[in-house]
Amino acid sequence: MTRLIAMLILAANVMAQEVNFSVTDLDGKTAEHEFVFSTYLTSDRGEQLAYPGGEIDIEIQGTWRSHQTRTKSDSGGVVANAVIKDGESWAKMAGSKLTFEQYPFTIEQLNDKSYSWKLDHAKGGHEIEADFRPWRIKERTDIVNDMVMIWQPALLPPLPEGPVNVGDTWTGESTVELPFYKLGARKKKFRFDYKSTLTLKSVKEKKGSKIAQIEEKREITAYYGWIETVNFSVLLVEGTGSGLANWEIDATRGLVNKADYIMTVNRPILQRYGHSHAVPDANSNLNLLCQIKLKKLK
């Protein structure tokens, strides 16, 4: 009898460790998330890049809240829409905060505007795009894409189609490609490709939902982006790198409860906008960080 009880307990524990992910329409509820982010570039090639000083040290920080709703599409998938609230961002150069005149590319200009994206198991959150015309943000068009650069890697990771147990791993790929309006007819595009290896670390029950802790290792296979301030003009950044993300996901709904990621582009190629050649032998680093937290679901 004792052995039977022990076997039943063991079986129950094994079952508790298994999870099957769903992506739902949240039953018509709205999920309010808070985002905090930082983009940080360092380099030893300041003089060659018209930076006021020998060492480049630029950080762009900010925060916003999103009010996300979901609907089921005609094809049976799920589409999310989120309105931006309380957005603000600022830049620092060599530790000193820039004025709005020095850095007018602030995301509060996106407040009350919305973005949409698709949700599914294979790709997680993908194809995020603005629900408004980018040129409505007069002379600041590229902050529309700056938001996507930060947001898409924080939407939802690739998820397994079937049930998985603690310790199981799976893989996925993500791609972001957007026009860089500043470059106009040259048709340069922002591009961000990375491959993911994900591991289910733990599972617990909470208020009728299964809560999954997931670790995601990222290999950045292509990054082509930009850093821009008035003082510094536009600097094009290109390279590869790696990253790590940690997720707490309501697996019953396919909803992020909290997450954080850090990604590093190692020794990226740096090139001034309008110049035909990159700066040679730059010792540079680009770090991208974001923290996400669910504040309300109602």
C-alpha cells in the first residue's frame, strides 16, 4: 500500500511537470504590460565617427505600457493589438542626459497609437507592425521602427506544438525586417535575425493556469540597425552576437507574465550615414536589454 501511494505521488509529480501550451484570445480581457529598456553602445572609434570624444558611450533608455487585446483570426490563429501608454525615452552621452533638442526621437510621440502582431506556436509573437502611417510622426519616422526593434523580441517566444516536460528543449527562429526611412531611396533596411534554443525549467499551478519558466538562448545571426542623436547624427551598426532571455509564461493562455532579455552584438561594424566605408578595426559593443512585467489582466 505504501509503495502504491508513493507511485501515485510520483506519477502526480511527473504530470505536474508536463505542460501543453495554448495561445488564446484571453477571453476578451485586456493585458496591461510594463516595459523598461536600454540600448547601449560603446566604441573606441569616436574621433573617426565624429563623436565628441575619443570613446563612444551612448545609452538610450525608456519605458512604456501596452494595453493588449486579442482576437481570433479567420484562419484560426490569434492576432494581438496593443495601445501604447505612458511612453517616454531619453538618451545619454558619456553619462550626461541629452535635452529633447539633442535627442528628439522619444517614444512618447507614440502614446495612444497601436501596434498589431500575430501569435502562434512555431513563431511565438511575430510580424509586429504599426496600425498607423509612420509618416504621421513628423520628421521622427524611424521611432516607429525603434519600437519594433525593442518590442518584437519580447512578445512571446517560439513554443512547442505538443506537451513538454521540465528539462525538455526545442528550437525556433525569429526575423524582423523593416525599412529605414532615413536612408530613403537607398532602400537600406533594419534586419534582426536570431535562432533560439529554449528549455522548460519549471512548471507550477496558479489560479487554474499552468505557469512555465523558460530559458531561451539566442544566437544573433544578423543585426543591421542604427543609433541616432542630433549631436551624433546616424551611425549604422552591423554584426552578429548572442543573447539570453528568461520567461514566465501563463501556458494556459499563452500570455507573458514577466520576462527579461539581454542581447549583445559583439564588435559590430560601425559606419557613418552618408559615408561609403565602415570604420576599420573598431573595438565596439552593442547591448540591448528589456524587462517586461504583467501589471493587470482584466
